[in-house]
Amino acid sequence: MKRLAQLPEKAAPAARSRPSEIPIEEFADASFSAAVIAWQKQHGRHALPWQNTRDAYRIWLSEIMLQQTQVSAVIPYYQRFLSRFPDVASLASAASEEVMALWSGLGYYSRARNLHRCAQRVAAQYGGVFPDDPDLLADLPGIGRSTAAAIAAFAYGKRAAILDGNVKRVFARTFGVEGFPGAKPIEDQLWRRAVHLLPLQNMESYTQGLMDLGATLCTRSKPACERCPLAARCIAYATGRVDELPVRKPKKAVPERSTAMLVVADNDRILLQQRPDSGIWGGLLSLPECVLGAEADNDSEEDLKRRDAEIARVVAPFGVMQSCAPLQAFSHGFTHFKLQVAPYQVVLEKCVPNIGQHDYVWYPIHRLADAPLPAPVKKLLLAMFLRSDLFSL
């Protein structure tokens, strides 16, 4: 990696064994924020749908959606949410099913549940106006310290530090921070640095500039170091360690889980189950599931009979099974594991129209495109029952 310039002596990597040994005063550097602000004003992003506003509701909505999600994926969801819920009051009074339906496909569904609860808290506790104190914001559902600071900075011009994944990467490379940023001692050091680097003014430009640098230049792979305003002071760039910093999280084997999903249709309706609020796809509708033994993968007559008997037992409260047939299996990755799904199409000989179990519903097939379903389940069902071009991941 090409060395841009000789680093000042004080910026060279220090021989310290623990982050806590770094004096606080070494974190203060007004020229750092000045460089970020000047770059953002000239080269940063200025036309995103949630920019150029002081509306805390819009800023909060975008910050929650942007957690662990790319801007390009967020924009259409953000616009649909604003169209349906233009303010805190409308979101707070909405049915949870409608909120989850609009969120369907964006992933990390606990964000949607917290979004709804947060709107209700703001409406009830603050009269529909988000507080300007970062500590009060961080106390609301789904809002952590960094998100609270972003809302406070963009909506109220407050002087508060952010530290999302992009900012951690910028700091780790610029200042040559060793260790995995998610480890508490390293994260604590980064927070101290973030606080002491805050400028006295231009908080919006500085905050947006850090975000923009991490998202557009200081990216995980193939960073555009030659265009970065921090290149001349970047330890990772000067020492050829851009690909090494930040230190990656130690890899663990990704565990796998398996389930069978049952596609049970009756004329123009399909059987769906409400998932519990906690766990994967919390609060969404999905297909009924059952756990099949290893024999489900075998072709012997006895194994197939046992498989069919178990599926018949699961669907018995809803009707008498006439037949079942396997569909194309698929997998879906979550943060901590991979789910292997074996779907089966079940045909009922006799249907029980009125379901006695409160978490099941016969759902109209023509409304599947707008249903609060997990993205892979919705894709499967629309491909089976409706035009596949109505929905795309």
C-alpha cells in the first residue's frame, strides 16, 4: 500500500498494551473534525430523503431503518412509511399488524416492534415531540446511544458523539486502533475518542461527514483512500494495513437449524400462523411449521409414511389431509445461524373453516403481496399463487 506522507511523530503507533493507557488529551484534535466538515460540505451526501430537515420524527425513522441496512434498501421503505404514517401520532395509533406488514422484507424485525413502541411512548410521554436530550432519547425503545446522538445532532444541533459500524471503521483505520471494535475495552476507547473529537459547531455536517466517509470512501473492501480527507493522517493507510483494520470479529462456525413449512391452501385462502413477538420473524405471519426427523430426507416407503403421518397430525385441527408433496427447499441466513427450510404443499380433503386456535388464520391469497410475511416466505407464496414479478427481494 502506498504511503502518502510521513506521519507526524505523535501520530505514529504507540507501544501501549491496553487502550485504557491512552491519555484522554491525545484524542482531542480540532483539525480532525475540521477536515471531516470541510469534506462533507463539498463531497458528502446532501440529497437523501431524510436530509435537509429538522423533523425529529423523519430523522428518527431513517436512523432506525438504517441500522444494519444499506441506504438503497431503506429508501423505498422509508418513503412508504412516511406516506402511511406522516407523523408520530399516526404511527402510534396504528395496528401492529399494519406496521409489521410495511416493514416486511427489511429484516431485523425487532426494530419494527421497537419503532411502534417508541412512537407510542413519544406520543404518550412527550406529546408527540421527540426530546432533544440524547440521554432521554436513548431511554426510548430501539434507540441506543449512537442513534440518540444522531437524532439529537440532526434535529436539534446537539453536541453528541455517534459510533456506529461505519464510524468505528473510520476511527480504527485513521488512528490505528488495534483489537476487535466490538470488544468492550476497544469500544470504550473508541467512545472516548468520539467524544473528545467533537467539534464546537457544525455538528450536523460533522456527524453526517463521519457517516458518509464510512459509507462511501472508508468502506470495508476497496476503500477509496486516495480521495479520503483523512488519508494524510491515516495510520492504516501509511502503514499498509487498510485491509487489516479494523480487526475482524473472530469467526465461529455458523450453526444450522432445520424446519418444515406447510403450505396449506383452501380455495382462495391459505393457512398462516402468527409468530410470537420474540424470536426470529417476531410478530409476523408465516407458514405453519413442524419438525420432521431424518427420515424425511429418505425415500423408503416406511419413512415417507412416517413423514406424512406427522404432517397430517399437525394439520389435523384444520382439516383432513388428502396428500402432501415436497417443494423446492431453501435456506435463509440470520445473524447467528442459518435456517434450512423444507416446504411441503398440503392438500386437504376436508377443511375446517373456523379455526379454534387464536394464532392461526385463513388468509386471502389475493392479499399476500401486502401481508406481514417474512421475505423468503412471501417470495415462495407469491411464486406459487400469484405473479412472481409482484414481489422481489
